[in-house]
Amino acid sequence: MSSHNLSLFDEEALPASTLDPVASNPNAPARVQMPNRNQFELRPTNLDEQLEDDHRARLVWAYVERLDLSKLYARIRAVEGGVGRTPIAPEILLSLWLYATLESLGSARALARLCQSHDAYRWLCGGVSVNYRTLAAFRVQHDEMLDDLLSMSVARLAVAGVITMKRVAHDGIRVRASAGVSSLRRRVRLESMLTDARKHVAALKEEMENDPSALSRRTQAARARAAQERERKITAALNALPELEEIKLKQVGRGKKKVSEARASTTDADARLMKMPNGGYNAALNAQLCTDTQTQVIVGVDVTNAGVDQGQLRPMIDQLHRRYERCPEEYLVDGGFVTRDQITAAEKKVRVYAPVPDNSKSKLGPFEPHPTDSAEMAAWRARMGGEAAQEIYKQRASTAECVNAIARQRGLTRFTVRGIKKARCVMMLFALAHNLMRTLVLAPTLLRTPLAKNAV
């Protein structure tokens, strides 16, 4: 057969080296396609195309766009035609924190990093550069605005006929503070630490006056600020001791044999040593949530440093009346809220449903009126003895405990801010984020956006 008659695919006529290159060169390395990640690519795209139409970030933005942020805009001094740096729009900062809350993120530094790398956060920023200091300040500086937004979120659902707030459930959730147990100090130790801190501040001032060239101005100022901040925190802890010592004296008066000496935190003076759900003790704050039983919409929020829920019933009822100019008809709480004074005061405005303590020392039954009972207390006892009240009370756990569990899933296990005022702002953001998702389920037409894939 001549060479010009060979077929291109006639393997018998091809050389052996062509059919098996390994056989001809057994020492040659394998040839594969490796990734080249340094190669530049030009793609015609924009931020809006990075997210699906029903992404949760779009839901958050649609929600924030319909909020009244006029109070925040009133504080902005930069105007068209004027001078000064252009601030970040409040809608961006609020949207970032709401979305971060839904994603269980509570760190301003982590949020600032995600605004540069994560598509959802980049979409919310829309090309606007944000830093962690701006994010951290925005979260805790607008407590009144957040309080108003919570009331407005409930009012919008009420106008839509979704929520009636006829029956609510109230419960407390202990959240670890941004302080360790080791920061809790007794009076003698605090006074010693304050003396040392004042000496340190005086020494720094003397060093700056005697030898100003020893350190740079920036370093000197930083050291002075740190020393003054430590002195301020120790002073705040000492100022908190009288209240704690009074609580200890009351425990002695109630017959408690062993009472430890009062201690205050040098990290967060508002934090208190509390028994946590796991049985241990930590420096913590007590967050109070009031929820509508029919819709699981949060209608009231507060933060205290009381280790127990006693005494929190009446303040929350007063808060609901201030927010909505009316009180719910029925109020569900657990046994930790029950005291004579609280029940008597609350029954004048609402019907309380709470377990009646069974006093074994009394010959009277728990549902019978006691000689020391007020008329409101006696009415509450009689009500709780009926089967109808027992059925109503079952809704407390399915409402309050469910909302508490959702809060834990969204990262409410430890406050990353210090102080009751700042912690209350964080709780307001949790409530707003929670109500946003409930609005999506109960009245999605209020948002006018496609449903998110993960609505709850």
C-alpha cells in the first residue's frame, strides 16, 4: 500500500510513537490543564446581577426603604451646594445591621470586612465605602429612633389587620455581657485598683510635662486615654456597689444564711452575676421580650440587670401603653414574674395568666383567696383555678420560648457592646429583624418584593 492511500484514521499505519507517546518518552511529565488565577478577566456585570431576585438582602432593603428615617436625616448637616463630607445614607447602615442580625453576625469589624468581600453586603452598600467605626457607632447611638421603628413596625401590621395584640406573652432571656467573671471585684479590691489607676494617670501627665519628646504625641495621647478609661470604668464599678450591697442586705433579711460580698465588674459596670440556663454563673444582662401570641410579633423590648424577672411585669405593661396607647387584654408570664405587688398593679390594666405558687405552709389552697390578698390578687387566683385559664396559659411556652430560641439562633448568646443602653439598641435591632421576617409571612404585600427563600 502506498503512503498516499493511507487513511488519516488508520491506526495500523501510524507510527508507534504517535499511538503511545508514553512508550516513546517514558520520563516525560504528564500534561494537564492547571488553573491560572492571576489572569485578568473582563466581565460585563454589576452588583444588582450578583443577587437573585428573591434574595434576603433585597427583602431587607425593601423593608428599610418604607421606614420613616426623617429623624436621622434631620441630624445630617451636609446639604446640596454646601461644604463638608457627604455622610453615608442611614438606609445603608440600618440595612447592613438588620441583614447582619438575620445572618447571626454581631461584630462591627466582621461586618465591615464582609462589606468588601460578600456579594449580599456589597449589594446593600451599593459601592459606598463603610468602616467598622461608623457601623459600631450607628448601632448604639440611635436608641430613640430604633424604639420608634419598633412601634411603627407593629402599627403597620395592626393597620393591615394582621395583629390585634389581644393576648401577649412576656419572658426574660439572660444574655452574657461583654465582661468576664474575673472582672467582678469586691470593694476593697476596687478601691485599691482605683488608687493605682489614678497614680498611673498622674505619672503619665508628669512624664508628658517633663519630657514631651520622649514619645510621639499620638502615643502619649493613646496612653493617656487608656489610663483615663480604666479609671473611669473602675469608678463606675464602685458607683454600682451600693445598689448591689443593698440587694445583699435584703437577702440576709430574708433569712439567707450565707451571702457573699457584693462585686461589680470593671469591664461593664451594668453587668451582674446571674445564673444562666446551663446552670453556671456569668456576668450577664436580662433582656425582656413581649410577644403577640397570635402572630409571634415582638411588641415590647427592654434590658435590665436584674438577675430575676420579678419586678419586670408592670414596667413592660407601662411600655406597651406608652407605645400603642392601649394595653393588651390578656398577659401571659411564667412564675418568675409573680409577686403580690406586681400582680395587684398589673391586674388593674390587664388579665394576668401565670402559675399560682403552692404555699405548703398555708392551709388554704393555691386558688383560694388568702387573707392578705388584694381584690386583684384574689381575682387572679380564682381565674387560674379554671380549666379555661390553664388552656390559655399553654400558649405562653409556644410563643415566648419559641421567640427566645429564634433569638439564640440569630446569635443572641452574648452582647458585643457594653452598658444597658447599648444592649437595648442591640435588642431593638433583633426585634426589628424578627418582625421583618414575621411581616414576610403574615403580610408580604406590605414589602412589595418577591418572597425570600428562607422566610423564617
